[in-house]
Amino acid sequence: MLDPLRGRADERPALDLGGRTYTYAELDRAVDGVPDADVDDVSDLAPADALIRVCAAARRGRPVRVENPAARPARTWIPDAAFLLVATSGSTGAPRPLARTAASWYDSFPAFTRLTGIEPTDRVLLTGPLHATMHLFGTLHALWRGACVTDDAARATVAHAVPAILREIVTAATELRTAIVAGIALDEGAVAAARGVRIIEYYGSAEVSLVAARCVPEPLRLFDGVRARVRDGLLFVRSGYTVLGGPTWHPVGDLAELGPDGTLRVRGRGDGVINVGGTTVVAEDVERILGGLDGIAAVAVVGAPHPVFGEIVTAALELDETRELALVRSAARGLFTKEAMPRRWVAVSALPRTASGKVARGHLKNMLV
């Protein structure tokens, strides 16, 4: 058993969500009052109620389901050691069921605290649903640290967010001092939007949790307790933070380069490369460059079939109304090799996204191809 509140029962604020507030003393009593269950399910609950019951499950050593109620994965068994029953995001396909122990997250919390500098006096902003594991991880760490979890951007001092959401909240979050970014690679547009805010970026996945992290603009470095190696260009990870039932060396599925000093360069999804006339183009490389151009609020790149080249690069763009598509295309000339330059440009009102804010690449490809 593991008490996520660490015996804390004082009058400091713990939750400020959905217009409801709890001190740590009130949260402790609410956790004790949750009826016991062999397997709890909080997937349909409001965030405050869900967190109370997740804390109760941790305290009692029981498993708890935190899944997307609109896209539940098929789950045929629950491992004996399971605490969290979660799922992959579904950004490239149907969500897959995962199970992890409490220790697979909680053992990383001290190092995560040193990295982020989160203090008990902080108010940590929840910017997405709890079934997205980056948000569940962030809220449980905040409670473990003794901070307040809130949905009030105006009073938040720390935020966990994907880059697209960070762009949206910085105007309202006037007290923000630290932004913790994950889910997809950070782009220069998001960095510019959050100017003056300390940005921590970490790389990982629902299956392996934290792999590498950095304080921008430093390079990504392997997180404490994580080992990594690259085989045929693809990243494999070994650590105590992975889900139950996985291989010793977990295939992350991303193209990566590992430096001798523990630095990590992640290029993008191995299954997302685009073969243009025999030349490999990494979609995320193109996205990072386009994301820094004026006029682009968000971008996603996919491959589209071509009778001569095999595939061509297609760029789907959300424009911010300061530039027309023709001007964006003109600005992109000279930034890419001939193969990597998008040959097809599509302006969309909104990119399809998962509930966590990631681009739903499978859905986007079906829209465009």
C-alpha cells in the first residue's frame, strides 16, 4: 500500500476543481470515506471525485480504472500488482490497455521534483482529462508534493500541458512560472508564446513513463534510473517505470540518437516516416520547422501516396489569421530539402486531436489521404 497524501492532513489547499475546494484535511477524510472495491472505476467521474477515489485505491492497494469513457480498450485481465488501469492515447490507432504499479510512478517523484522545482506552495494547473496519463501523473505528483491541483489558470503557478494547449493558456495564466511540457515535441512557437516562463520538457510514453527530460534550451538527457539503447535507429528503454507485462527492453517505437553523455535526440515515430522517392523524411522534423513560422498555430505532417515518388509530404495547418496559406508556403521555401518540402498544403479549422491534446494522426491521415 502507498498513501499518496503521505499522511498529510492540514488546512493547506489540495484541490480546487470544478468550483469545489478541499484542504488536505478534507481530502484525507474524503479518501477514507470511499467505499472499498476490488476494482474501482473513475473514468466517468468529475476530476475532483476521480482523484479522491484514485487516492483511496492507492492507500488500500486496490486497482483503479482511469480510462477514456468514449474509447475504452478491451481488457481481458488485471495483473495482481496493478494499481492504475490506463490506456495508450490512441493517437495512431485504437487505445491499448495498460496496467502499472504505484511504484512505477511514485519511485520517480523525488527526481521529478528536483527537475521541476514544484513546491508545496504551488498551484498546479490541470489542462486535460485524467485518462491522459501525463495529466494523471502530474496531478498525483502535485498531491504527493503537497501542492494544490487546480483548473483555474489565472491562479496557477505551474502547468502540465502539450505545446498546443500551452499556447492557449499563457495569456490567462499570468502567475505561471513553470510549464511542464510533454506528449509531443516542443515547437518554437510554443516557446515564444511562453516567453518568461521556465519550460521543462520531458519525453516518455504511457508504456514507459519518463525516459528523458530537460530544462529548455538544454538537450534532453536520460531520466534518473533509465537506461536506453538504439537498435536499427529505434529506441528501446529499460527502467523501473514501465508498465506491467512489458519486455525488459521496451520498444518505444521512436527514431532516436543516443549521445555518449546520456543526451537523447528523438526524431519522431518510426512508423511515421515518409518515403519520398527512396529518401526518408521524418514527419516531426518537418513539423518542428513549420511550427516556428509566423502564421501557423498548429501543424501536422503525414505522407500521402504518389504514383511516381511513392509518397509525398502533406502538411495540414491551423492558421492564426495573421498569414494566408500562400505566404506560409512562400516562407517555407529554402528551409527544406527537395524531398522534405511539403508538396501538398491543407488549411484546416482544427486538427483532429485526442482528449489529451495530441494530434490524432490516424484520423488526420484518413481525412487527407
